Amino acid sequence: MEPDRQTAPSVVCVVVVHEPGEWFDQSLSAHAAQDYPNLRHLFLVDGAAAPDEVAAIEERVCAVLPGAFVRSSGSTGSFGAIANEVLRLVEGDNGFFLLCHDDVAPAPDAVRLLVTELYRSNAGMVGPKLVEWDEPRRLQHVGLQVDRFGEVDPVVEPGELDQEQHDAVRDVFVLPSAFVLVRADLFRLLDGFDPGITFHGDDLDLCWRTHLTGARVVVAPDARVRHRERLDDRRPDLDHRRLRARHRMRSVAVLTGPQRLLGRSVQLVVLTLLELVVGLFTGRFSDALASLRAMIGLIPKTPTLIARRRAVAPHRSVPEREILGLQLRGSARLTSYIRGRETTTYIGTGSTVRRWREASYAPLLAWFLVLTALVIGSRSFIDRGVPQVGEFLAFPESPRELLETYRSGWDARSFGATSAIPTGFAALAGLSVFAGFRMELAMTMAVLGLVVFGVAGAWRAAGVFPMNRARVAAMVVYAATPLVPGLMATGSWSGLVWYAALPWAVHFLRRSAGIGTADPDLAGSDLVEGIADPGLRQRIRYLALGALVLGVAAAFVPVVVVLWVVVGAVLALATLLAGGSLRTTGWFALGTVVMAAAAVLVNLPWVGTWSWSSLTGPQLAGARGTSLVDVASMSVDGRAFAVLALALYVPLVVAVAITNAWRLTWAVRAAGLVLVFGGFAVLVDHDIWSISAPDPALLMVPVAFGLAISCAAVAGGFGEDVRGRGFGWRQPVAVLANLGIVVGIVPGVVAIGDGGWGAPRSTSATVVRAQLPPPEAASGGYRVMFVGDPRVLPVPGAQYRPGLAYAVIDGGQLDFTDRWPAPITDADTLVVEALDRIADGSTRRGGRLLAPLGVRFVVVTEIDGVGSTVADPIPLPEGLLEAFGVQLDIGETFGAPNIHVFENRSWIPTGSLLTGPTADASTESGSEALVRADMTSARPLLAGLDPLTPQVGPVEPGVVHLAVPFDQRWRLDLDGAPVAARQAFGVTTAFDIDSTGSVEVRYETDGARDLLIGIQIVLWLLLLGAATRLSVPFGRRRPGELDDDTLIDLDLEIDVDEADWMAPGASASRLAAGSTGIAGEALDAAPEWGIDR
């Protein structure tokens, strides 16, 4: 008996293509191997693709599938929006749409089995068993379940082996959109995917609406499809966490029945708030925060949501209680939090896998303890403000004035100069936003925030280790070395900035090189490290993030760029020593250079003022006198118990000796950092390195980071490298290493005791500032010059001789802007000449040499309370006090013990009117002329020099003198008429006044300054754009107009034997009995799809 002749329903396979890789050829071959007789292919290319890209894709497709259609979509980016193009390009309802991603490879019988099951089950949608691309024996998805709040709960666990345990055909709530067969009439009725959902959640919305119509959604596990599932890697420009949460909330708001919407909304609010609390204590606060943002984001979209609900309303053909019966009870999201497991991507040998990782409360406990210790140790900082110690100078009161100064181009520090302003001025103003423009609060937040940021960076950098205990070890050790208390006690802002930036820079560098978390299942192998190609876009993003961190750090501490280059070189060379590939080494080297170069570029034009001396500071005269033990223990301030930190070198050695695989690789890198930077610190401290070098505190930061990583390697490898081996020398050595970690963090724990990190509340800078008179109009503005050892100066100084430097400030008032090195000008040449003559005794009128510069006080400090203390003072340069003491016009005046203040009796106010002999003397130049000059005929004219606000006042005939290096951008108008500027005393700026009148003194900013700032802003925006996932719509190619010509007609019939494609027990004729619209009959009503729930 011959089989019945039946029509094989048309199936149009719709493949959405976006920047396909080499794997696309495997996918095409799998499509071509399908045994279903009436299958046609339509490839829709992302509309953002350029014409040549579309042509290349068409060539690849047609080489394997000659009859396929390839079209550029009229939509960009979203899978659902592009897939909806099939409704326009394909006519007819008598068939099916097979919606596919471009990274799937179905088994040869997959389409035939899906069509067969759709007939057998009388379903509206049917999907296959999805398995891993690289490991087909591992399951990926066999349908998905969903709770009433839209949270997806996977049926299978990541990495679960396929043992046919999920091979029963069953109803599911959601089918992944990677490969799903849907009836054409149903897809048209639903009008395709929701255009308001771009990525993540489009399958949930479509399947939910399918259930509303009464159609079944079925999974057919006999059909197998390999799926890469790499959306996070292929679209790094998207914020995937945010999109998942936003679209989940949207689906619930749109698709929940009207009778239950109000109650569901209240439940959603309560659940989201509860999720915040639970997420905080389970280490998933970022997920909970994304849910909160998504829920709040529904409010402004209310009109859109209402319109969408109206569009969906005609499709509600089944009671809401039946939909609830298909959904999970309770909250799948909270259950996953409390369950204590989360999925994580690991990198193996050439592939990535997702596995369950047992969530541990150890990280949460460790973070709680670290933050608690920081708060306790900083309670004085929080309660009374950050003490004015070292670089911890008060932030300027006005952020607006900071920005205006940055724009003006006049650097008022020291003697003043037209110069590029440090980028940190603008960064500081931006920082104030987070403190509500309260600068004292901003200072406290910044100091504590840098510590937290650095510790968080150590946690992320240790993400190469799959074990939580390794990350905890790295974080705790990095936080608890004596370095942090020392930086806080000495007010080392530079050290804190580098401490915060280094771990993040290393983290982004290794991510740009493709190094991720290694697969713990390969812990016993010789896997050097887990490497997966991140792709060009993601690689650029990581490099931009690293450059962003370095750029901000360099805005405050320029020398970190140099230190970073050394760090990158050490990591690259250590990679080779550890047996890493040349490719990884090359990426480390290239990434280091790119990040450093970008950090330099975004700090233009200030970079033009950098020099080695300004980066490292004045050179010392001989060794610092720090013991080798203090250097090795990272004791910046020589505190007690710091010697216990030497125990951290035990795990450093042990990590190299006993670890294997990627743990050994990072142990070697950590050892390289410790040896290079620790050795350099010893050379600098003992004056073996003869040229000026960065502050030892900066050199200690890579040492601390290296020790933290080595401790992570020991902790992370304790299971496989120690317990997994037979008993021998490894076990006691490993125990000793872990004991070293415990002992090594004791100094950091002890340091929190006094609540202020041992920082003095009173320093020489605060004492001098309190005793100096305020600049007033009656006496005029003045400057103070500090002279002495570079280590005791309150602000960075200019070198006079090795071991002797000077620093100049206005009116004794110090603020945070003074911590940047000031530009060197002709005024500094005059200062050096004056100090030469004072030192060699060739003049007794040294005050006259300093008078034109407005120097009224000279301060020599013996004890500053930080670097030089009563217990351990730094000796004064020999003969310094005696040289100033013999000057006739410089006399020692008031001063606290160990602080010597000399007053220059010949000083000239910074803004003054010169008359008589003093006016005549201003026309001469040279030290000989200054020594003979009469400086008595000068009176204050201006309270100070303000480049931002014009100074106005009455004037008499004479010379208006400005104690700034000669600069024609300083302008003076006499009764509205400009007066030409000239040099005074061969150095400063003066204006000759011939008559009585009113003058206006102002500074005119160079017009090119705004252009340079504009370029700098563009560079920062480009770097931010590369570092973020922001999508720039106008940056995409606008797709051209597409014709509406029909490419495929579903009504085209192909006669085949039913036995050739139908599975036993299934019959195409069954469809007519329970459902209409496919066998050629008109679609009357959705309920006729006949689902018995």
C-alpha cells in the first residue's frame, strides 16, 4: 500500500547575522545538511553593517547555500527587530518560521524533528535541546521556566552532562530565541517580537504572548543544536545586566493580566527592596541594584507601557490563572540568591565554559571586616576631618574657582607663570560633585575612597583565581600591609593614588590580553593561564578602561605613567619566565604602552610642563637612612610591629616553589614585581641610585601588590598543589606560608587602634600658617619661601642643591593645589642667585635680592612632625641658619620651637606702587644693582594678584609693580587707556604711570587656551566612549531603503511522501483537527489552537 501524498509545510529559516566569525562556516554547513525537504533560508544582516561587509557575508552564505536569500536589514542591532523583517519579506501563513541566531549548528535532522513534534503536540512554538558549541556532551538549555516576576530559572545547570535525563517532550514557559520553530500565522498574529525589547528578554516576551493566545510552547529534546551563546563577548558595548533587568520588568508590566497587575506591582516593589537587602549579604548587590534601577525606570515609560498593553489585549484568550499555572511559584531570583550558587564563566584550553560556582559568604565577611577596620582606623578622619599632614592639604573652597583657574592658563603658584594648569585642578572640581560641593567632605571621601578603590582593584585583579579564598587573601593582604597606615600617617596622597590605580590597571591589562578566570576542573593540568580571545572591540574597551584609570591617576601623580611602564615590562618578562606564550607577552607589552600613551594624551597640554625633576622631586644629599628592614616591611613611617610584615615574603617564595599551572604564572609575576621595585627601593634608599627617583612610598605599592598576588596563589592552590599531592615537604611548607599570611597582616590590624593612623594633628605647615599675618590691603600681598631639606618642605620644592630645596607660597596659605610642582621661571633663577650670594657670604643684603619677588618671610623647618620628628630629626643643611642670620635686612622673628622664621625687611608687596629711588631702581637689572637698590619707596596698591577678577584702584604717578615674572598678558588700563608693560628689576612686570587716575589690572587668557581645553575634553570623551558600553546611534551606518518585494511564498507546495519526513505516530492531517491556519484553512480564532492545559 502506497503512503499518503502530503504536502511538506514550508519552513523559512530566518538567520540574523551580526559580525560573524570563523565559526559561521560551521553554522552554514549545519544548515545545508538539514534533511527537511521544504526548507528555505533567509539571512538578515544587521543594518549597521557596511555594504562590503554584507557582500562578504552573502558570498560566504551562497558558497554553502546557493539558494539562500541574503538581505541587509532595515533595523540595526536588535535580534528581535531584525527577525521581524520576515513578516515583510515572506508572504503566506501556511508554514513555519525557524528563527535562528547566527551562532548555531543544528544536527541534520533537527528541523525535521521540530516540525514533526509540532504536529504531534499540536503546538504553536517548539524548540530543540541546546548544547555547548565546543562540548556537545554538555547541556546548555532544554527550555526555560519563569516565575511570575519574569525571572528565568534554567531547567539544566551550567556544565551539566547530557545523559538523556531531560529528553522527555514537555511544555515549557520559554524557549531560547537561538533556534525556535514558530507557526507563521501565530507569529503574524503576535506581530513578531516586541520592538521595545532590544536584547535579553525578547524570547520571554514572545513566548509569554504565545501562552496568552492559548498556544502550546514545547521543547523537543530529540532535536539537538549546538550554540555558542557568546552575546556578552560579541556585544561588549551593551550593559547586559541592566538590559536583563529592564526587559524583565517591562515584560511583567506589559503581560501581567489586568486583574492582577496592581497586586503584582506591589509584590514587585517589595521583592526588589528585599532583593537589595539579600543581595548585599550574598555578594550580588550589583544585580539587585540593576533591578531597582529597572523598576524605577518603568515610571517615566508608563504611557509606552499602557500603549503596549492595549496592543497585547486582543490576544488574551485564556484566563490569567492558567498562565500562573505554567509559571514557577515564589521568586526564582531570591531562591538563586539564597541557594548560594551562581553561574560563572571559566576559561579552559581554548574555550570558555559556564559552570555553577558555590557562592561563599567568605568574600562578604572579608569585605565587611576590611571596611569596618577602615572606618575604625579612620574614625578621627571622619569625625574631625583629614589632618593637614604631608600632601593632605585642604581642598580649595570653590570648585568653580578651580575650573576658572584651569581655564585661565595662569598658574598662580610659586611666583606665577603663564603655563598649562595641572589636569588635577579640573578633576578635583569634578570630585566635589560627589560630596555636594562640600570640599572638606570631599577630602575625607577621597582619602578613604582611594583605599577602598585600591582594595576593590586587588579583588578584581585576583579574579584570575577561580577560588574565593584566593581573592580574599589578595584583598586582605593588600589592605593590611603596613603601607596603608604609613600612607595615611604621612599624608601621602601620591602613594594613595598609585595604591588605588595599580591593581585596576593590572586587571584591565590582563583582560585586554585575554587572560580570564581559569577553569578549576583543569587545576591539576599544566595550563599556564586561561586565555580566550576577547575580540578587538572588547580588547579596546579594556585598554581604554586601564588608560582611564591611569589618566586620572596621572592628573594627580604624573610619575605613575613611568612606574606603570616598568610594571608592564616586569609582567611581560615574567610571563616569558613562567612559560607563557610570546603572544601573551606581546599583548602585555603593547597594552602597557597603549595605556601609558593614552594616559599622557588625555593630560595634554599639561604634559608639556613635565620633566624628570618635576616628576620625582628634588634630589637628596646622600642616603635616606632608612633601615633595610623598614624598606622590606613597607614601613613608610617606621611604626611598631611593621617588622611582622616580613612574614609575607614566606608565601612569596613558597608560591613560586609549590604552585602549578596559572597559579605559578602569577606567582612568578608577583615575585618579579617584588624583586624589581623592592630592589630599586633599596638602591634609592641607600643612595646607590645616584639620580633623583620617585618617593619610596610609590615604589612600595607594586611590592605590596606583588605580595598580595603571591598570597592569593598560595591560598588558591592549597587544594590541588598541596592536599592533592602525596605527603611530603609541600604540606608543611604550605602551612608555613599560610601562617605567614596571618602574621603578615597583624601590623595593619594593630594600626587601626588610635583611630587616626598615627597622623599628627599639628605640623610645621599648620603652625606657620597660624602665625603668619594675613595679607591685607594695608600691608599688601606677600610670599613665603620655605628653605631646607626637600623632605621637610610643606609642598613640593625646586632643587637648589642636592639635599637643599626651596618652595614658595602666597601669604602663608596652603591648599591642595600647592602639592603639584610649580613651573620654573626666571624668578627661580633670581632665587638661586640670591641663595648663592647668601650662602657664600658675598652679600649682607640678601633681602633686597628677594624683594622684587614679594618674598616677605623665609622659613627654615627642622621638625615637621611627619618626615622629621623630635625622636628622629632630619639634620638641617650645614650653615643654613647662620647664612640667613648674618643678613642685615633679614632678621629672625617669631616662630615655634624648631621652626625658624626670618622676615625680609626690604620686601615689596606683590602688587605695589613704586616711587622715587625704588621706581628708578626698577629699570635696572642684575644682582649687583638689586643689592644697591633703595627698596623703601614702595607701598601696596593691590591686596593681591587675581587672574580671574580685574583689580581696580586709584593710582598716582610712579611705577605699578607686579611681583610676577614678566608677562605681557598682564594688562593695565589707566582711565581706560592701555599702558605698555615692561620688565622691572630684569625679572618682574611693571607699568609706568604718568598721571593720577584709576587703574584696572587684569590677566588676559590666551585664546588658544580654550582650543587646547576643547581638544583635551574631546580626548577624555573619546576615552570614556571607548571604555563604556554606550552605543552611539549616529555612529552607525544608516541602513538604506529596502524594497518590499516578496522573497518567499509559504503557500508554495512540495509533494513528498509523508513517511519521508514525518516521524512515526505523527500525521500532518492531525493539524486540521485541532488547529487552523497551516493546512490551508483560514485562521478563525486563536482558541482553536486547542491546548488542554
